[in-house]
Amino acid sequence: MADLLTFLGLLLIVEGLPWFLSPLRVKALMRLLLAVPEASLRLLGLVWMLLGLLLVYLARG
């Protein structure tokens, strides 16, 4: 359970950094993402999830 809470805490830190450091750039990026087709965003999400799974596997393996 401690590992899960540590992971969630680190995830929140990493997710919050761009919003804290440069909220205007994050907003601009959000506007650009509206022009990207859904299929491309889904593929990108799948790739990130697979990379994350690989990292977890390598770290725990």
C-alpha cells in the first residue's frame, strides 16, 4: 500500500509541474490538441501505457 501511495504522490507532482511552471503554455498546448485527430491521441495514449507497463516490468522484474 505504501508503494501505491508513493506512486500516486509522485504522479501528482509530475502532473502538477507544468501547470505550476507555465500555465499559459499548457493552455496553448490544450488548444493545439483539439486539432489532433482522436485516433492519433488514442494511439499515443496506447504507446505511453505500453511504455509505462514496460518500465514497471523492468523495475519489478
